[in-house]
Amino acid sequence: MPERTGPPALDVVYPRAERSEADILMPRVDSTFTFGSVNPPSSSLRINGVPVKVWTNGAFLAFVPLDTVTSQFSFLTVSPGGDTTRKALPFRLMSEARSKGFVTTHPLNQRLPARINITQDGAASRSAPGHAYVQFPPRGTVALADSFAAGCYRIRLANGRHAWIEEKFASLDTTYRDIPVVSVSTMAVRAQDRWTAIEIPLSLPIPFAIAEKPEVGMLEVELFGAVSRLNRMDYDPVDSLVWEIRWQQAEDNLLRLQLFLNSSRIWGYKAFWAVDSTTGRATLTLNIRRPPYIERRPLKGRIIVLDPGHGGSQPGSVGPTRLAEKEPNLNLAVMLKERLEERGAIVFLTRSADSTVELNDRVDFAVNHNAEALLSLHNNALSDGENPFITHGSGVYYYQPHSLDLAQTLRRYLLKGTGLRDNGLYYQNLALCRPTEMPAILIESAFIMHPDEEMLLRDDRFLSRTASSLAEGLEDYFDREK
Ligand SMILES: [Zn+2]
């Protein structure tokens, strides 16, 4: 903790104006939080006339009613010597959100139906424009768009089933007004070093969806616009992962494949297209990660990627005494790396200095290093209107079903390590939780905006306890594969 001397001061970290102080935009909430620090720490502080606790290091955190009469936050500090500091932060209320319908009157609709081609990696389709992600069609996918609204094409999947995809991910090809029925006549299983590949040749790279069923050790693939002519499937005699492939013509134009695995866990997978540029024929390859062979020391040889959140020009959340999240994220990662290496793991960090790394590059790093587990390390903050005295502590996030076991296991060990309030388990579509190639989770050790927790994040003993406990948790997780 820095020694705080010098003249009386009031540092309001949040709310923060983007450019000038007149720029603070508040959502329409009854109450919200404000935090920062005062100097000297023995000063008293009132916000909007109400006394507020000041921590021993000068930090403060308050949950105050939004004063919509004066439209400002008013701060008053009085030092023990009687010096007063006043500050007023005016704010504006955000305008009411206008509801957007999915009106299909855009002129593009006159050119539809037509084909679209997915031209980018990382494309996502949604349940409705601006709504939840449902699938992640790889580059090369060809789909039939039947309408356009709110910047998104609506693509046809099966009878009555659609998905929406943002215009920026696709190119429109109006020379084709339909998609022919695609028949599937063969497929093959091929064992490789770390993966088992399922190869499905198709005359066109049509939309597909993969659903995980880890509870029964099964992956389900839906091919939209496909009809089965399957009378042969080639298993690989040396493969030990794929137990059985079953198919079902679920609807006229929906072929469903069920891949039953010889494994009680799904360790990750990746689907991609190989398209022959002259014939347009495509092979859908689904790589399924083979379970790791666990030795007597469960972490020996396991490849683990740790991702210290933010860094460089991206500080992340900032605490009341201006501790930037990127710092404890990296400190914890470095300590956890040591603990894991002591147990025999091979550990890589997405950044090992205070450098700027983009989200996609972090995910690519984990994939390229063939991570068998990906942990993104963060510290939390709240959105306007949430009460920081109710919501704080340690939490864990996951997105893919096969990552849930890792999330639940490490949540127990995280709570044991931090000793903080249980902030719970969350399903959330976060970039670092989204990869399918390995179990991937995001850990929020503490709430950096909470003065008690910010203090702990400056304390190496706290980080060291947390790192040791997470290392034990990873050992437990891999040990259960034996
Ligand atoms: Zn963060």
C-alpha cells in the first residue's frame, strides 16, 4: 500500500467522465456506486450530504441514490485539521432505449433469397439481430439468406429454423437464388496424434451446428440442407476415442449425426472446412481432442495456458486507490505458473509483461500452444446500478458445456484460496470462454472496486494463497481422468 502524504486530496475514480466532467452519462437507475480515495485517510467524507466510510488506506466505496434534482454527485471531505475539499460531478441521464423491431423493409430484401458466403473466421450467428450467439459458422460456409433486417441476414437452417448473421461476416452472391440438396454418402474416422478427425465430404459447405452432450459423452452434429445416402462409414482400427457414429434423417433436409465417445469427458473439438477451389466440394472436418494420458503426478506433462487479463494500454477495472486490474492479474498468473510447474505442468502465459494483447490473439495463442486447459485471470467490477455491498467476492465463468466441470472444480478451490464471499458460477459468452478446443474458463478472483478486496489484491500473500489453491484444483481436475 503506498504511503499517502501530501496535501488534502479527493480522487474520484468512478463515475468518470469520458472527456470532460459534463460528459458523465448515467443509466436510469435508482442508486449507483461511486468509489475513489481521499487524503489524508483520516478525513471524513460525505457524498450527497450522507456520511460515507473511509478505509484505513483512504479508499471509499458508496452506493448512493442518484440525485436527479441536482443532476450531480456532490463530494465533501473534511481533514482532521479542518481543511475542506468539495467536488461536484454533474451527470446526464441516458435516453430511454428505443425498441428495435426486425423490420424487413431494407432494399436488400428485393435481392433475396440468395446465397451468402461466410468470409471471416470468428463469425457468429444469432437467435435474432442483436440477440444471443447460437452458432459459429467457420469461414467458407455457404448459406441461403431469405431476408435482411437490422444489419443482419436471416439464414435458413431447417424447417422453421433460422439464424441471423451480421452483414460484416458475409458476402452476398445473388447469382444463386437457392441451395441444392446436399447428399452425404460417406464419412471416415481418422486417429491422429492429439485428435481424432471425423471427415464428412459434401458437395457444398452448408451450415451446421454442433451440440455437446458431455453428460453422455456425445457430440451431435446437425447438417442443414443435407440428406443421407450413408451406407458406409469408415472407422479407424487404431482409434480408441470414437465408439459409434449414428445418423438420423431428422427432417427432410436435416441430417443429424451422433458421435458417441469412449470417454466420460469431452476434452475439446474444432470443426472447419477444407474446400476444393475448383470443384467447390467441401470436407467438413471435426477434430475431437483425445483425452490426455494422466500419470501418477496428474499435472505432469499437461499443457496449461494462463491468460492474465488486460495489460499495456488496457488497464481493465480500476480500484478506489487506482490499482489497475492488469497488475494483480499478471502477478497471480506468474505465481500460478510456478505452482503448476512445480507439479510438472507445461505452462504458457498469453502475456508475461505489461503489454497489450488482443482478445483473439489470446485465444489463438492457447489453440496454437495446444492448451489442455485455458484459464483467463481477472478481477471484477460492477455495472451502474448494482450494489457493491451485496455483489462482491470470487466468481467463475464458463460458456461451453465441456468447460463446466473445470469451472465447478476450480470454483471450490478459488473460494478456498481467496476466502472471499462466493460470487457464484456464471454462464457467459466471453471471448476467452468461447473456444471449443479445450476446457476454457474465466476466473474473477475478487472485486477490485471493493476497498477490502483491492487491498488484498496488493498483497502477495493473498495472491500466493489463491495461486496455490488453484494449482491444487487443476491437479484434482486432471486426476479425475485417471
Ligand atoms: Zn478484467
